[in-house]
Amino acid sequence: MDRITLGQLASMKRERQPIACLTCYDATFARLLEQAGVEVVLVGDSLGNVIQGHASTLPVSVDDMVYHTKSVARALSAPLLIADLPFLSYTTPAQALASAHRLMGEGGAQMVKLEGGAQVLDMVRALSDFGVPVCVHLGLLPQSVHRLGGYRYQGREAGAAERIRADARALQEAGAELLVVECVPAQLAGELRQQLRMPVIGIGAGADCDGQVLVLHDMLGAHRGRPPRFSRDFLTGQTGGLSGALAAYVAAVKSGAFPGPEQTLF
Ligand code: KIV
């Protein structure tokens, strides 16, 4: 099967066909995600939480990311595979290139994702100049949880929203080709979708995005403690089991039924 390309994602944006994305960390689920029609698979550093049992993503290493990316890559043929550059693995252009080399060369990812705005512009530019497709992540940045003071919604005040808009524009000019925007008001996400050429994938950012992503364990109801309020359990009550839950997620993203008003907090 042909691999989904960034050009196809850009066409989906233009044609207003929502892009379905989920995180994944192993080969068995990778196969199920592909069968369900997920177009973009993200090996997120959320594996620090859901696989390794840490309280944050900070302990995740490049070695961890390579291990899980390889496992997922072995089982995927069509979806675009993105892998996260983990905490402090992209503090200089040279370090970002070396880390991306490992995720793509050893891991088999087709794109890398990194968190941040103005502070990562040089790294995005260097990666893009050397042929590495880059997804950027704005809004709630889990790798900055201690600076943010918790997992809180971002961009709710006018100044903060304007910084996110300016960062997104600058990152796109630096070469970013996809944006994940996490826990921002739906109106801000909608403005980003309209203003940017690159597709905008939301998580906790309302329905007016080019696509949606969730952490796999959250949408299967397998979270630790209270589930995120922007997520939905697609497995409980599902007669089709895991495959049915994944297919229901893809269908809900495609039809615009997810996220609904109850998952849109701001
Ligand atoms: O690491 C991750 O799973 C992510 C998603 C929350 C988008 O970055």
C-alpha cells in the first residue's frame, strides 16, 4: 500500500476532509490503527506516561523513542509515521539533526515532532533544510509542564493567543509542515486552521481543526486516574471490541462528531 504523504495531508486540508491521527507505541496496535483507517500515527513521548508509568514525558530518552518507533514502523505500511523528539534532545540544530537521524534512520519515522515556538525556530529550520519533515507542537507543551505549572489550557488571554498565532506563522516560515495544537480555545484553533498553509491537528482544541489526535490509551478508557475531559472513551459499550472502537473514532473524526460540545471546554 502506498504511504500517505504530506502532499496528501495538504490536499485533505484544502478539501476539508478531516485527518484521523492517534498515538501508538507497539506493532499490534499499529496494525489495528492501519486497519481502522488512521492516516497519521504518532509515536508520542506520552509513552513516558502510558507505557513507562512516569508522571510526565520528561524521563523519555531518544533510545526509548527509537525502540517504540521501530516496533510501530514494522507493522505500518500506509499511515504517515511521526515520532516525537523527547525532552532536551533538540536544544541545538546539531543535536536536533542527530536525534532526528536516529528516529528516522533507525526508527523508521517519516517525520519528527518537537514542542515549542520561537525557541525552536533554528532547529526547525535546520531540520527542514536537511530534508527532515517537521511537525511542531504548540499550546500545552507537556515537556514544559513544570514551567507551565501543570497541564493547563493555554492561549486563553489575548496576549497568549497572539503569541501562539505568531509562533505558528514563524514555525511555518521556518519549514514546519504540520502543527499539533493542544488544549487551546476552539476559536484560536479555528483561526490557526484558516491562517496556516500547514494542516492543524487538534487535541483538546475543538472541532474546527484539519484533523484530530488522541492518546490511544485515553480513547480506549485505559487512562490512569481521571480521563482528560477533551477525550472520549470509544471502547466502553462497543460491541466490535478494539477494532470497533478504533473504527468508531475514525468515523467520528471524519463526520465531525468528535470532538463534540462536551469535549470542547473553551
Ligand atoms: O506525546 C504525545 O502523545 C503527544 C500527543 C498528546 C499529541 O504529543
